[in-house]
Amino acid sequence: MLPIVAIVIVLCLFVMPMQADLLLCFLIGGLLIVAGMGLFSLGAEQAMMPIGSKIGTALTKTKNLPLILGVSFLLGFAITVAEPDLQVLAQTVPHIKSSVLLITVGKSAIIENIPMQAAYILLFLLNFTNIFEKKTAAKEAVAA
């Protein structure tokens, strides 16, 4: 977030001057976002680390490999599906059901060890090429 704030400040000072009160509102908002993200990270770490440690300890004590793999897969899948970027992507691709997209990307990211960024780029490219195919098909239908 801080690099974005720095870029906006440079642009506002040298390229596109902005009213001082508007720039001040932006800076205050940027600082509040940074503070909020810091508090969120601290709270998530304080709350989730003990839970994760206890679950991990309990699972390894069972020495049941299928159970450990199953629970690990389900947790990883749930975290992947809960990813906000993936939710936004699912809403931008209207011709594919959101649940299918979430399951496909979640499975790919976990089982096939594909980085999430690569999955996002691939899906955006597929969506982008599909737009041109629809326009071409519409033009052919009009021409016929």
C-alpha cells in the first residue's frame, strides 16, 4: 500500500496537481489502511497460530497419514476458495459458474502446485480471448 501512496503523492505534486484537502483525505485514508492491515495481521497471527499449532500437534499424534492428508487438503482448499482475488475473478467471468471456477482453481493450486498468480493470469487470458470470439461470432451472425 505504501508504494501506491508514494506514487500518488508524486503524481499529485508533479504531474496532476490536486487540491490540498483532497490529498490530505487520501493520505489519512492511506495511513488508516496501513494501520488496519497491520492490526488485522497481528490479530490473525495471535488468533490463528495457536489454533494451527494445536491442530497440527493433534493430527501428527494420530500418525494416520490419510487423515493428515485429507485434513491438510480440505484446509488448503478452503483457504484457496476464500481468497478474495479468486472471488472477484469468479464474478468477472459470467459464462462460467462461480462454483466451478472456484473448485477448478482451488484444485489446480493445491494438487498441481500451480502458483495462484499463474492461475489468475491464465483465466484472465482465457476470458479475454473469449470476448473476441463472441464479438467475431456476433459480427458473422449479423453479416449472414
